[in-house]
Amino acid sequence: MTRTPILHPAPELLLDYAAGSLREVQALLVASHLAYCPDCRRQVADFEAFGGVLLEEVPAEPVSVGLLDAVMARLSEAPAPPPTPEPAHPIRSLLPGPLRRAVGAEPEALEWVRIVPGIHVSAWALSVGTASACLLRMGPGSRVPAHKHTDCEMLLVLKGGYSDEHGRYAVGDVAAYEPHTPHHAVGDRDGECLCLLVQDQPLVFTGPLGWLLNRGIRF
Amino acid sequence: MLHQADPGDPSSPSREQLLIAVARDRDQEAFRALFRHFAPRIKGYARQLGADDSAAEELVQDVMLTVWQRAETFNPALASAATWVFAIARNRRIDRARQERRPELRADDIAPFDDVPQPDHEVETARAASRLRTVIGELPPEQAEVLRLAYYEDKVHSEISAERGIPLGTVKTRLRLALVRLRRAIGGEA
Ligand SMILES: [Zn+2]
């Protein structure tokens, strides 16, 4: 793949990520997208530079008289920084670094829960507050059942690609769905599609399978 | 001597040089100078974000110790000293206040994808920072406000919208207009 993503997280998500206000689950998707996307890396660096300017301009608050000495006294106790564990050979992982560290395993080593034939979600999930993330796997040509949702949903493509009524998504692309917009994802026919799925509320499935899918599977 | 950073004195070391002295020589006097400059600002940052006095000073200690430990990861080609310290303060605050982890991209994360054609853009830091300061001063107040809220109230844009009674679309529009100006200022883009 020598393609840079063409569908990016919304600019305000990049800003929130750089500012530090974005919550962990959404930040996981943004950080993972950055692994694929030089454009967004540059934007985040720009927003961090803005944070640096703000830090210079924030009203300074005098610190306690003894604080400098307290810190100086701790310098010697401060452990030498652990050398960043740089792998001798770049890890050939399917997952971008931030996601690989969050999941702690490669997709094939995970447990998967079948939603409908061809569509699986990982048993691995990250839930913080009302937001959650998991992996979504679409078999070749498989169709994610129609569902509507009450909050934002985002997908980051990690492998393969899929399409819906809004467009086509390939590796590194981010699809964002506003609340209450039903959409119908279909995996590409020529191979499996793997995505990071982030949502802020449990989905409510519509259609004939809805009652079943809403039982116990927080998808 | 690398001891006092006096911005009025052109012979005094820049904060970037002070950081490099800490990294290379474990220079405690350079560290003291950095502390005198940044500690009150980190405390101000924490206070803006709602920390009480003692929590703010704990964050100052935490950040400054991290500066000491990680000084060798500072790369003046990529960021100014203030930007680098801001990123540490932001991350340490998230760890402490929210007890969340911050998913971070590491330099070696890009390697597996390095068949990506464009090289990373390196910001010419000092010039960009001064252009940024100018642009921030010139932003319409409503645009400057949404930017500051993201950095200083720990609010994502949807929360800003809900709490201020400003429609989400308006918040996004203001942010995007501000971002266009910032990007122009930093990148010198047309
Ligand atoms: Zn991008």
C-alpha cells in the first residue's frame, strides 16, 4: 500500500487530540490514523505548536518557595529514562502502533464474536465512560446489518476496504457517521476488511435481526 | 554560561539550548533556569484547567522531573522548547487528572508504513511560533475563544457547544476558520 489516506478525522478532532481534551477512546482512533497519515501528523504538530505558544502566554502563577529545591532533591532519585523499546526490526504488524499497544495482541490471536455470517467483532474492547472501541471484521463481500445509532460512530480501516452509500474506504481512511444516520457497510469482495470501530453509545439495530442483536451484544 | 535565560539579552541561551544542555551534560543550572521559566507557566496552565493549588504544584513537579528524565528526546528541529513542554504537561495532566491513558504515536510507529511517499514536514519552529503569536492576537474573539476552550477547559467541541449554548455547527465553523489561519501562519501556506 503506497496510498496515503484521503478521508481524515474531522479537523476539530485533531485539535482536541493535540489540546488534550479528546477522550481516550476517540484519541486511540486519531493516534492510529496518524500512523498512516503524514498530513494529519503535520496538523497535530501545528496544533501542539499552538499549545506551546499558549503555554508561553498563560498567566504565570508563582510557585511555592521550596518547590525548586524539592524538585532538585528528586533529580538524583529520578530513574534514568528507560530506553525506548525500539524493535531491532520494525514490527510487521497489521495494527498501527497505538492500537497494537492498546490491544496487546495481533487480530488472529483475539477472540471474535460473530454478529451475522461474515461479520465479527473482537471480544477485545476498550470502554471509557460512554465511549467504546473494538475491532470489526467483514468477510469478503459481507454486509454489516442495518443499524441506527444514537451517537457518533467512526471506523478506521486497518486492512482491505469497504463501501457504503456515502463512499468507499481503504486502509487508513476514517469514516464518521453522525447520530441517527443509518448506513450499510459492505466489505470489498476481494478480501477481508478489518476496521477499528469507535462509538459513543450502544447501537440499536433495526431490521429483522435487531431484537436478537440487541440482546447482550454491545456492538 | 548557560545559566540564565534572559530573552532581553541576545547572548543568553535560548530555552532550546538549555534543554540540550540538560540532555547532554545533565546541567543542573540549565535545569534551574528552565524551571524558573516554565514552572509558573505549567502551574498557570493547571490552574486554568481547574486544578487547585496543591494539585497544580504536583503537576509542576511531575512535569519538570519528566523534563529532566526525557530531555534527550527533545528535538529542536521538530518542536520549540515550549511546545515540547506543553506536550509533556498535557500528557501528565491526562494521566493524573483523568486517569486515562493517552494513546500516542511514537516515532517507530511510522516505520512499518514508511512506504508512504511524502516526508514529514518539519516546522521551522521559532519563526512559526512568532507568526502564531501574531495570528492568535488577530483572531476574531469568538474564534480565539473556541481554541482556548479546547486547550484550557478540557472540553471537546461538542461539550463547548452544549455548555455555551452555541450550536455545534457554529463551534465547528469557528474552529475551522481559526485553524485555516493557524495553518497559514505556521506553514506560510497561501
Ligand atoms: Zn489524515
